Amino acid sequence: MLKALPSALALFQGVALLLLGTGLLNTLITLRGMAEGFSESMLGLLMSGYFAGYLLGSWVTAPLIKRIGHIRAFAFCAALACIITLLHAMIINPWVWLLLRVMLGLALVTLYMVIESWLNAEASGETRGRVFAAYMFINLGALTLAQQLLQLGSILNFVLFGLAAMLISAATLPITATRHPQPTLPDVPGVNVMQLARRSPLAVVAAVLSGLALSAFWGMAPVYAGQRGFETSEVASLMSLTVLGGALLQWPIGRLSDRYYRPVVLLWVTGLAALVSLIMSMLPAATPLWIAAFFWGGLSFSTYSIAVTHMIDRLAPEDVLAGSAGMLVLNGLGAAFGPVLAGAVMHWLGAPGLPLYHAVTLGLLAGFTLLRLHQVREEARRQAQHVTMMNTSPTVLEMMPEAQEVEQDTSGNLSALPEDEGAPSTPADETEPPAPRPEPPH
């Protein structure tokens, strides 16, 4: 793949260094905020500020890249992210941190968009699927390793903030040193969320609720571990183990999602995740909690991927990019509110509040999935291949295997296909994979 895609090595090195720095920073900020006496509600608001900036950046960063190019946009936003990182250590004030978190979200979505659009522009139809798989593996692997960097210094000192800034800065080295030509940023397809809701209410609700659940994990899991009495090294290990579970269980869950009717798989995954969350709220800080965290990560991290691929099942090929971009927006909307809601629950209930919050959000998704299964009518439908998805930038959608033969429709209007679950009628057979649906005409 590296021979077929000459710039891939530099881009993969850049994103690995970037995620090592930002993965360390995100957990570090939560732990330092706890040490400074910030309330759980304030910590949740800080994490929500990051996702709010991330969501805003999805709309405003494309013009920057088109104006100054990929390399200069990457260097510009990496420098901004380094400044923001160091300011966290220099100014210990929750309201200043809130502004910094919003700015960091804006900067990072630009950095992801640079890498993802560059990879997509140079990947051919034969290499696109491998590029996408390698990119997601690097994402999850770097985030897992980043948590262990917390053990290299005290959260009360400048060292870890400096290390995070150095890693983010180092991410510019392979990008700016490459001699390969920069691509042209393609137009991001338009999004019509209301049409998506009519096409698949289940996928839309799953995107929002998975955002609510997973953003609360990234923002508040260090608070949960701290309230359980974990040392910094144990907090790092708990975070790494959860992310590792999310990485390792993606493949078997994806295989099940490809083989059986996807909403049924989603029902089992979210139901089990809600059950594990409920169990975690009652477990002592011992080995069973670590095992539960691994399986919770494996189950919960797959919900957004299943939601996206279920939406793809309901779309004509030319609408895949626009529909998937809409799902990313919906997931981001949920993510912007997740940490602040979880923080409020933890302020009220203490450490058990986070797993109980997850039990409620994932349980609601399981309940809504069950409701839709009771309403679904039996009809022919095609299933797309399951893909592992993370909330990075809209351009990652173009690397998806389903996108390699898709013509982009920038109007944002979805082609006329049957609506998803349809009017209430006889439930479909929920145990057998559905018959393939003929491809709609182009």
C-alpha cells in the first residue's frame, strides 16, 4: 500500500503523533481539573466545549484549507493547538479553559481534515479499503498508547503539557517535509438531516445517542476513575484497556453486523452495553471492573459504526457521502452535550453516576431499536459492508469502501428510495439476513 500511495507513510506518521499528543492532553486536562478542584459539572462543560468546537469546525475549516493549501493549513492549526496546549498549563481557570477547549476542537478538526482528504485524494479504488482500515487502526492504537504517557510525569507539573505540545508539534514534521504534491480539497456533500430522519429514524437516533454516550466516556472516565481512588497510572490503564476493547471487538461485531440484520445486532450490542454499564456501577475497584471496562469499550465503540452502515443500507450509492456526513453531524451534536450531562449526573450521584448515565443512554437506544423492530415491515433491502468509524472529520467518509464507486451529489437531496423501517406492520424475520435489494438506477 505504501508503494501505491507514496504519501501514506508521512500522513500516517503525522496522525499517529497528533493523536498521541491530543489523546494525552484530553485525559490530562480532566485529571488536572480534578486536582485543581473543578466540579464534575464544570469538567463536563469543558469536555462539551471541545466537542462543540469540533462540530463548528466541521463547517468552517474547509475554506481555510482551500485558501492556503493542505500543508500550510496543517502547520497553522498545529501551531495553534500547541499554543492552546501550553496555555492550559499557564492559566488555571475553568472559564479560560472552556474557551481554549472550543478553540482546540476547531483546530483539531482541521488537522484531521487535512490528513483524511489527502489520503482520500491519492487512494485508488484498489487501495481505498486498506487505507481506511490502516487509518482507523492507527487512530485507536495511538489513543490507547497515549493514555500510558500519563505515567511519565506528574499531572501537577508542566512536563506532561509540554510533552503533549511537543507531540502535536512533531506531527508537522512528516507533513511539511513531504515532497509529494498537495491535493485539491473536494466539495463536502450537502446534508439534509430531515431526509435522513425520514429514511432511517433508527440510524439517526443511534448516531445522536452514541455521541452522548461515547463523548461522556472520553470526557468523564478519568473523573470516574479518580473518584474510585485510582492512581494516575491506574487511570491510564483503565482508559487504555477500554479503548483496546473498542479496537479488538470491532472486527467480530462487524462480522455479525454484515451477516445478520443490522438492527438486531444493534439491539444486542446496546442491550449488553447497557447491562455492563449497570453492572459497573456496582462493582468494586478490582479485577472484575477492569474486565467489564474492556467489554464495555468493545460494545459501545461499535454502536456508531453500526448506525452509519445501517444508514448506508438505506441510501442509493450516490447519496452515501452526503448521508454519512449527516450522520457525523448528528453524532457531533450528541457529543457536544454528553460530557456536561454526565458531569451533572456525577455531581449528583458521584462515581456510579457515569456508568448509570451510560446505562440510561445505551438502554434508551436499545429500547428504541426494539420499538423499530416491532414496527418494521418485511421488505427487500441491501446491506453495506460494516466499517469501523470514529468521529474525526467529514472527509474520512470518502475513504470508506462504499465510497470508492460513488459519484458525489452535492445537492444534499437523497434519491427516492423506500423509507427505512416503514409503517407499523408485521415484524420482519429478525434472525435471518435479509435478501439483497437490487441496486437503484443511477
